[in-house]
Amino acid sequence: MAGNRILVTGGSGLVGVYVVAMLLDRGEQPIVYDTGVNRNLLSAVGVDIKAIPLIQGDVLDLPGLVSVIREHRVDRVIHMAGLSGEEVQRHPYNGVTLNVMGTMNVLEAAQQEGISRVTYASSGSVYLGSLELGSLGEGTQGIDETIAVNPPSIYAATKASSEFLGQAYGQRFGFEFVSVRYVGGLYGPSPVAMKSTREQAIRTMVQVALKGQAATIQWPEGTMELLYAKDAAKGTVLVCLKDRLKDHLFHIGSGELLNGEDFLRVLKSTFTNVKITLQNVRRPLPHPEIQLLNDNTRSWEQLGYEPDYPLERALEDYAATLRKLEAHSSL
């Protein structure tokens, strides 16, 4: 089989399943590496799980990671394994251990086994402290890669730390380390476990809309970009596979700034008989309300990235995937 052999840590998670599907579509050879391989979700997004290695493994297990990379002759790594923002907020020690030491192990395995490029799934939250301090300057039209890192939460600090570690490791040992910052709140039809408050709200809204049920749903107050997992995956795959990169940091966003009422309005235009009431709640993480859109210029010019899933199309795809998951679970 032609193509790069690419290890995807967290390869059956929210974004990882789409990364694996897109790599397969491009003729690459993904290897899924996850603590709990979600075969149902991989199948629901169109992955032939019999055609690829599915490996249950932990990024905190350095010998195991090295062994898998060696056994499958991995060329590149997409590192997506880790705990999300609210989970790190609840369990900071576990979050720092997994997010930072997990990245450290990926970097050490990469240098030991001669990996050419590590693509790291980071977060736009790393610079949100700068937004809060109002240090962007007057006339700023969008959020781009030049904003200084200033993490306002423990989660954001783990992401910033991992970016700095990756840059230093890559320079020291001669491999490429590229960060992909997902700007805005990620969402997609992954399992409820460890989802953020907003992700849980979106999944519940789509589920009750499909069934025509009534519900009151909590939504974190304020506006922000929402990024569908498929678009996040598209940007990640483009970064992983691009032959020559001028820069090694890319923002991936949707270009849509939304609040809960905006989301509900699009939901009502997509599904009939929606009977949902939103209840605004305090934001669970110490992040400021975002009033500026992400600037995708660098990603467009160097990668050809542009989002494919505005909210209405994303909700249709989300619902279709949920139907597949429910049908599979009833078999």
C-alpha cells in the first residue's frame, strides 16, 4: 500500500476519527492509538476498521509507544490524545500529567525512532489571556498566529507547554514539530463522556431535535467560534501531509461567531418541531468572551484550508452520524 504510515494518538476521539477517515481517503496508512478504541464511532464516520491497525495504548507508556512506532514503521505522528479543558479544570494533576507528559513521550519516541514530523493538536485558548488583558492593540480585525501566548487556565497552560516542548525537541533532534490550534469550541458526535458543557449541550440539542422532544438545556453564556470536528480534522491532515511548510503554527477556525441563541436559531431552521429552551450558565473555564473571529489567512495561503462545515451543514452531518450510531447500538 502506498502512502505515509501515520500514527494517530487519540485516533478514535472527537477529531481523531475524522482524521483517520481523511487519511484513508488520501491513500495514507493511519494507525489508531487510543486508550479505548471506539470502533462504533470510527465505523459511523466511514472508516473500515478491518483495514487499519487499531491499537489500545496509552501515551504515558513510552516503551509501548516506541514499540508501536517501530513495529508499524511509522513515518509521521498526529498527536491528539489528551484531556479536554473542563476535565483538566476538574482534575488538574491528571490533566497536566497526561497532556504534558503524554506529549513528552510522543516527542521522545519521535526522536528515538526517526519520525520526520509530529503534528500537534493544540488550542486557541493558549492566548486568551492576551484577549482578556486587551493587549491586542487597536484596529485588530482578527485572531491570528502572531498573538502572544498567555494561557488563562491550567488546560491552556498544558497546551502552551506542549507547544514549547515540541518546538525545542524538534530543534534539538532535527524533526518537524507543527502545532495546529483549534480556535473556538470543538463539537461533533463523539461519546458524552468528558465532553465540555457546550459539547454536551449541542449533542443533547441535536438528539432532542431529532426526536421532537421538549427540553431545557444549559448553555455557557457569551459568544465564541464553534468548530466542527470535520473541519478541525481537515486542517490537521493538511498540516500533516504538506511537503514543505513555511511556518510551523496554524490556526484552524470556522469563521462563525455564535452564541446560544444563534445556535438555536440555526437548529430550528435545520429541524422541524424543535422545542428547546436555553438556560445560560456561567462559563466553566476562566476564558474571556471572544468578540473577534479567527483569521485563517495563513492556513489558506499555505495549506489551502477553508472550512467546509458552516453550522447548518455541520448539524445535518452530526444528526446523520448520530442516527448511524444509534442504529448500530440497536443491532
